[in-house]
Amino acid sequence: MPPIILMSDPRIVDIPVRECGEPLVDLRQLPFVDVDDRLADAAGAYAQLREGVAWRLARAARLLPEGLRLLVTEGYRPLPLQIQYFDAYAAELRLAHPDWTEDHLHRQASRSLSPPDVGPHVAGAAVDLTLATTSGTELDLGTPVNASPEESDGACYTQTDRISADARAHRRTLAAALGTAGLVNYPTEWWHWSYGDRYWAHTTGADAAHYGPVTHG
């Protein structure tokens, strides 16, 4: 696997944000995209994304082979929830590795969860998703969505060789559609794709991110 730049890297954290002010839109109104309710919240935040990201997601859905659809599990994630997730994962790692320094712990936690201050989900810029058939059957992409490196023995990494040939082919199909539509992948999580955030800016060479943390929605 090629070296991976983590979300906690200063090369990501230091990228400026020029907030464009796009609203959040509800993905449940998009054709060709299914929204799973496994992480549903009462306010429906999980089903929302910035308008520009949603447009690109709709385009990606139309690029899929016949018989396949995008299955979204989570989009926008309010800041308090991101903090809760990150702190809980960091606590698990701290318990398992009491010898780690706080800096190393922070970096390792960012393999699976973005630090809250740079989190693409917090900006409404990232989406977690997988592939399903038009009849609703979820395809095998090697691990469940949101599997940590510890849970999956590293199989959550997009370019891993620890998955079946079928799962690898499904990942390629997903990546081809989303990449063509302008989204970028976080390489530690095959299901995580974003547009307009700091990680997207670094990957594409943009001089700033378009989206900062959403404070409403």
C-alpha cells in the first residue's frame, strides 16, 4: 500500500477554509441514491450533505453499472457527535496501548475517525456509503462500513490485499463512479468519500477547502 496521509497530518489541518455557504440538502430526495437508516437520528442529519456534494453523488450514481445503486449510511455529522465518536475511539486505543503518547494516540485515532476540528462529516462534505443492488441487497466490499483497523485487521484500508477478488472489484466499481464525479477517498476507509473539505483540497491541489463546520441543520 502507498503511504497514507492521515486526517490529523499538519498538511491537512493547516489547509485554510473559504466557506462558500452552500446549504445542506436531504439525500432522501435524490434519485438513484438509497439512504440506509442504521445511523438515523431524529433530526435527519445523517441524510444530509452540502448541495455541491449531493449533486456529485447523484452523478456518481448515474455512472454505476446497470442494476447497482449507492447506499448511503451517513452524511452530515453534528460536531458534538463527532467529538463523542472520536473520544470514545481514542479511549479504546488508550486502554489497549497505555504506553502511547497523546500525540501518537491522536494520530492513530485519526486512522478511523477524523479529529473533530477538521472532520469532513462535520462540514457536510463527506459521505459514508456502499453498493447495493436495485433490489436492496448490499454487496460485499470486504468489511462492514465503519469497521476500524483493529476490527478488520486492516481490511478497511481501501487498497488492502486482505479481501476477496469480488470485494476488490466492487471497491473498484464504487471508486470509478465516485472519483469520476469529483469525490476523493480517505484511504483508511473504503466507504468514506468527500468533496470540498480539507482532505479533498490536499488530494486535488486546491488552495483552500470550500466547506467548514456546519453550525446548524
